[in-house]
Amino acid sequence: MRDFAFTVIQESDSYMAMATTVEDVAATPETIGVADNGHVEAPDILISDPDLESIWEKVKHGERLSAEDGVKILETEDFSAVGLMADYKKRQFSGDKVYFVLNRHLNPTNICVLSCKFCDYAKKPGAEGAYEMSMEEMLDHLDGDIRELHVVGGHHPTWPFEFYVDMIRELHNARPDVQIKAFTASEIDYFWRRWKVPPEESLAIFKEAGLSSMPGGGAEVFSDRIHKLLLPGKAKADRWLEIHRIAHGMGIKSNCTILYGHVETFRERIDHLILLRELQDETGGFLALIPLEYQVGYTKLRPRHTPPMDDLKMLAASRLILDNVLAIKSYWVMLGEATAGMGLNFGANDLDGTIGKERIAHAALADSPAGIARRNMVASIKDAGRIPVERDALYNEITVYN
Ligand code: SF4
């Protein structure tokens, strides 16, 4: 047994029971690693790569990094220096806190009209392994003490728009305490293409039915070259950004993602992050960035996974370039638990969630076990020397495990 209060709580206990049990171990403000005035002392960093000197000066003085700076961070061999820089930047956002959420992923169907070349998940109607969940199966995902339900799926050829509205409404009515984070910008765009429901209208209807926020998927890499190569039928960068802009304008917060480690260049990765940064300057509606490592799976766009050192540099570059978004996720489902834990020293301040019943990453042979227990989440964060903070989907803090 690990030596902290959380271990007394079994995974099957209700959230209310957990909240009562841990009440007296919530952290006081002075435990979060940031001085009262929010000032974070810049560490002394031994820099061996001269290219990083000017970047560190900018970071220390709160200056914005350029695309060229971002590429240098991804290219450098000075691994520890970029980690320390990103860690310094992260402390300015959240001190030593690392967030996680008790959540489930619901993927209602894998039937999809598109055929993105990196996707192991989608099936055509009638193909072996194609599935469509019943409403009962979907409601079954609202088990236990979850706070967030993450809903994304294929672009189904015949499910009418009203079916999706009923889905959100029934899920919300069954568990109004669970925040529903549903439908990527690509799916919202598809409701327009297929059913002629414009994003302003679909998002308003979903919000009224119980949608709380939007996930960040479907962004992939904002590059016309990549779009043409890998996802020609999907919403392009300007459309993805437009839909998030609309959502933010309606008070719907969202996440953002980048899918890296396939055929994109470093410059394309950084340009993508800068487009996200620009939209965040405009709307302030992004809560978190999730850098998604491409899973080799069966698609074989690349023969090997991205090496862990490169994953960690990607987290650091994300933290340093995206200087206006609260959270950078070290997404353990795709990185694996060991690399995700190391990511907490490379600018990440979120481990995502417990993710029972997650299907998409595992269709691509991600090797992490689905459904990591809450206690393991707390333990992983503690093992990295950080302070676990359980949050809800909107980054309201629920419990600090200190
Ligand atoms: S990535 Fe999404 S849109 Fe593309 S084929 Fe897979 S499920 Fe369909």
C-alpha cells in the first residue's frame, strides 16, 4: 500500500464517499509550489546547445517564442535543458499541481464514411468488427464515480442528427452530475455536410441537451500537405479552427490536439501549435492541449513509434510555444505510463483520466491497460514528485491529494 490517504478508497466507492474521506487532506494554498504573488524563481540551467541560449532568455523574460525557436526545441540534443525550461513555464501556470479527471470514453460507433490513413479504428458498414452501440450500451458508460464523459466516434453514414441530440439528452438526464464533453470539430462539420445543420445551430442544440464542452480531436496536423496526404475528406484547418471559435463564442470551452509522429515535419508541428496559440489569444476558450503520439498499429505510416525522448521534447515544445493554455496533457494511453510519468518533468501538468472502456487508442495497439485506477493516477503523479489534483472537465479543482 502506498503511504497516502487515497489508498483507503476503493475504485468502486461512490464519488461522495471519496470526497468525504479525503476532505481533510486537501492542500493549503502554500503547498502548490507557487509563491503567493505567483512569481516562480527561474532555475539555473546548464545549457550545452547554444541554440537554446536565446530561447531560455525569452522564456525567463516572458517573451513569446517564434516558430524557429519551436523547431530548435524539437531538434536539440540538450534534452535536460528543454525539460527544465518547460518545467519552469509550467510552474507559472500551476505550480507543482498535476491534474487528472475521473472519466470514461464513449465511442458510440466505429462506422465512418471517411478513411483517414492514420486511423485503425474506422470500419465500413458490415465489415468485420464494425459496431453500433444501443442507447443502453451508451448509458452503461455512466458507471461509477466519473465526472466527465468523453464522446467521440465515427462519421456514421445514416444515424440522423436527432439521434445524436437524443444521445446527449439521455446521457445528461441519466447522470446530470457528469459533464459531457462531446463531438470533435470534425463531427460537428460532418453534421453540416450530411444533415445541413450549421455549427452554430448544432452546438446550441447540443448545449441545450446537456453538452458541457468539446474535445480537441480531429485537428491532426494543420497543413495542406498533410491534409491532402492523410485525411482528404476531413475538415481542414480553417474549418476546425472556425468551429472552435464558434463554440468558444457560445461559452463552450474545448480542448485542442495535435497528432504527431507520422509523416509531418517539425515545422508543420510548430506551425500547428502557433495557429492554436493565435485562436487562444482571440477567444481564451481552450482548456488543454493533448499532443497525441501517432500509434503505429496496422496503418504502418511509419515502422516505429516515436522514441520517448522525442515525445518528451514534444511536450516541452508544446508547453513553451502554447504560452496561453492552462494545461498540457501527458496522455498515458498513447505514451505509455512510464513516458507519461516522465512527461510531468517536461512541461505537462495533466495526466488525463481513468478512461475505462476506451476503444480508439487500443484499436491502434496502444499498450497501456485501459481503465487505470484512480489510485494509480495519484500514485503516478506522486512518484513524479508532483501534487495530484482531481479536477472536473472544466478544470475546476475537486480534491488536492497532498
Ligand atoms: S480518424 Fe475519425 S474521421 Fe478519420 S476515418 Fe477514423 S473515425 Fe473516421
